Amino acid sequence: MCQGLRPETISAYSRGVRRVAGYFKRCLDNLTVDGLKGYFAALVESHPWSTLKLDRNGIQFYYRHVLQRP
């Protein structure tokens, strides 16, 4: 599957990526660092830390493995 990730992890990362894309109402390919900082600042006010970590990990996975960017 995806580099040995469990299906539950893939599902959680996918939810995070969809949540970020929904917040910006666009694809994640061209997001800025400032945009992501704003997103996480808003998310910390409305969601538990576990959600922030999953969204962060999902975005990191997306950028590193899907878009192949550092």
C-alpha cells in the first residue's frame, strides 16, 4: 500500500488533507507557509491536538510523497 502505512493511518491522513483543501477551497499544490500557519492557528482554536497532528502529518506525507517536495 502506501509505504507500509496501515489503512487507518491512510484514512486519517486523507481526512486531514481534505480538511485543509476544504478550508482553502482549492488544491494543496500551491499553498504558502503563511497560509498553512493561518490554517493551523484557526484549527488550534476549534479542534483537539490529535487533529492538528493528523493534519500536519497528512500534509507532510502529501508534500513529500505525492508532490515529492521536501
